[in-house]
Amino acid sequence: MENKYLDYKRLYKVVDYVIDKYPELNRESFEEGSMFIYYPEERKIQISNVIDEIEFEGNKFLEKYLYEEFDLYIPQDKMFIFSILHEIGHYFTFDMNNFDEYCRMLRELSDENYTEYRKIPEEYKADKWAIEFIKNNKNILSI
């Protein structure tokens, strides 16, 4: 599978939508990069416009996980919205007191162990934040 790319304008529409709801978050909290990731020590959220084969496989898992765990269906072409919201969820829920334990748990996982990854407490909290945001702002999925 060849890499696919999202339009950063579309990504920033999601970001701006959330900033409108949470003014303590701002564009300076975000940076563009090669993946969706939250840097807790810097309180920075990296967003990416690249969808690669590994991410696609992860998204297939996520689609099923979100439906079974949270009774929420997000189509594949909208999964980037969940990814952004999940990282923003870290911004609001990440407990730095758990940072060392979080890092230890991440190191112990294999790259394809999606189920165990979602069970890491800090990841689960970010998932819940994202899910609640989507459920309370359903029109975000129309971006």
C-alpha cells in the first residue's frame, strides 16, 4: 500500500473546532510531523497528514474496538478525527505522576499489540476523552 496524505487544512479544521470549545488549547500546542503523538513533557501534540499501511491496519482494529468498547462507529475515512482527538485527550488527561510507569508499559508492548496498548490507563483515558467529545459534538465527524 502506498502512503496516502490528508490535507493539513482539514486536520486544522478539527483542531480549530476543539480550540473553540477549549480556549486553553491553542494552535501553539500543535506541530506537524510524521505521526499523531502527544509529548507530555512539552505538552505538545503532533499531527500528521500521512496515512501509511501500518496506520491503516491499526485503524481497522480501532474501528472494531471503538464500536465494541464504546458503541461508536467511526468510518475509516474519519479515523484521523479520532486520532487527533485522542492526542488532545492526552493534553487534558495525562497524569505526569504516571509518566515513568506509562513509559515502562509502552516499552513492554510489541508494535502490533493494539489491544494491550488501548488498555494502558493513560491511553484509555485519552480514548474516553475523545469518545465523549465526539458523542457531545457529533457534527465533528462531518469535517
